[in-house]
Amino acid sequence: MKDKKSFILYKSLMHYVKDTNHLAELCSKLNKSKFLAVDTEFIREKTYWPKLCLIQVFNGEDKIIIDPLAKELDLKPFFKILINNEIVKIFHSGRQDIEIFYNLTKKIPKNIYDTQIAAMVCGFGDSIGYENLVSQLLGKKIDKTSRLTNWSNRPLSKKQINYAISDVTHLFEVYPLIRDKIINNKRESWFKEEIKILISKKTYDLNPNDSWKRLKYRNLNRNSIGILVELAKWREIKAQEKDVPRGNIIRDDAIYELCSSQPKNEEDLNNLRSFNRRGSLKKEFTEEILQIIDKGKSMKKEKLPKFKPLKRLPTGISSKVSILKILLDNISEEYGVAQKLIANKNDLQELVLDDQADIKTLKGWRYKIFGKKALDFKNGKISIKMKNDKVVLEAEK
């Protein structure tokens, strides 16, 4: 007799998990796996915290759909799998997936392998999408018509389930191919360096005291900076408490206007454009906002955030950056590494201005393949030339 907890879909045995006993039973088997492909479906358009709607897992044999919205399901057995260091957990562009699990457990999944990062290290381009990677490595086309459906609706259609599980079955196939490319190109250390950022708690800990960094602040004076810091912190806390997007509390443009105008009373506040514009600033927060503005204005100088002042870019820097961009193009092509991973425009500007700049481009593997050459070129030790329609580097005599 067929297990009632499973059903046949497109000639494959699918496990649709809605209760804890079934999950524990499957996790006992998953616990013996060497690696698992993992993906999630979630929604967060109307909330601060992402709402987990589905977890998909594939171990090469069992196609598992876990329904976090099921009332009789406790996810703890699966969370134990995530922190089992003996099992490789494969994600593609896994930052949001990891964020969800971290928010639920306050633990970062262990032994993570992100195929998007691996692909960038191997030269598949900047932030390559899953569909494109599957096409290039497996020659398969993914049906994305269910991608933007509302995953919180129940019951899910067979089409939705098939779409969801196909993400992890293809991912399972992609993993050994991209892993072998990393190994054959001797890029394991490069890959591990990038993964460290992905699995750092600092990547996911949302400190309201740092929320001002999301906003533009360069043109604000000292009093305005204090107001910006306090308003951003207050908004972050409110959004977390109410579980709504930040803009539902107060929009960015309203924060900037409050920093600039610094209203002293409710009448001043009512005269602001952003206060009267629908959805910009909630009138229920009037008293709190006025108090926060006063607090920000009186913030002591030593408590204001310290940030680097804007550097005045010397004349001719654009041309120097453009030349370094040519070198970057050449190195990216030679090593088969996404340009974005090596350096961005700001990195190139910093490098032109300062040989000792504190940038990723002058550290680790990036320094070895590009940073050192960029400094040598900048300091006249090598030159860039064209030979046989190719860009080459030559040491200066």
C-alpha cells in the first residue's frame, strides 16, 4: 500500500511533509547523505521578516517538499540537518535562504556550498542566474511560470510543486560539475574566501544602530546626521516590531525632509510635503517623530557616526580608472573570473588614489591576480600594449 504521506507526480515519488513525525522519519535518512540540494520559497513584500512558505530538499533519491505553514509541523528535525557539518548543503544565491534559517534558529547552516559564488569564481559572469547556469551546464530549460506565484496559498498545485522541486533536482546535478571546475582550476581557496562572507553572522545580524548606513548622508550637517541616525534606528525597530516593510513606517524621502527641515512642532510637521503625501509618513507617529528629532539634534559630537569624508577626485582620475578597467577586463578574461568579484568602480578609484587603500582588491587572491598588476601598472613598472589583437602586459625596461 502506498504511503499516504507521499504521492506520485510525473513518475517520481514526492514527499509532501506536513507533520513532524514524517519530517523526522525523512531527516533520519537525510542525515546519512553526503550532500543535499536545498531551496526555499518565501514572500516578504508586505512584511519586514521573510515569511517562509516552502522548503525543498533533494538527496539524489528523495524529492522532499516541507510545508512550514502546516499547523502540525515542527521544523526542528530539519534544522538539525542544517547544522550537521558532515553534510554539504547546496544553495544557489543562498543569502536569502540562509537569512530565513538564521532568523528562525539564530544559527548559520554549516558546510554551505553556493553554486552562484562558485560560478562567478569559475567565469560564468556576474551574479549568474540559476536558470542560465542550469542551461549552460546541463542543457536544460527551466519553466519559470510559477516563480512569482503566491507561495502562501494552499493547496499548492501540482505545477507549483513540480516547479519547486525541479529547482533542487537540477541544483543537485549542477553541484558536482561546478565543484569539479573549482577543483580543476585550483580555485578552492578563492571560493572559501567568498563563502566566509556568506556564512558570517555579521551578514545577517540586523543592528538598528547601523540602519542609518542604508541612507544617503553625505550632504547633511552635524545636527542633521544625528536626526538621520535616530530616525533610521527608530524606523528599524518599529518595522521589526510590527513586521512591516520599513517604508510602511516612514519612507526614505520623508526622513531626508525631516533631517533638512527639522520641524519643531506638529504644525511644522503638518506643513511638510512628505507628511501629507499618502504613504510617506504616518500621522500616528507625530509625537514620537518630534521627540526623535530633538534627540538627534542634541546628539553629542563624539556619539555621531564616524565615516570617511568624500575624497575630492583629482583631475584626470577618470582616464586612469578607464585604463585600469582595461586591465581588469584582461585579467577577468584570462582567469575566467567575474569582474564584479575582482573589483568594482569604487575599488578602482580607491586604488588610483592610494596604493595602501583598504579594499578587497588589494587582499588575498584578488591581489595576486589583479591588485599587484594594477599597482605595478600605476607605478610604471608594467605597461599595457596591443599585440596581435590582444591586450598584453609588458615589464618596463
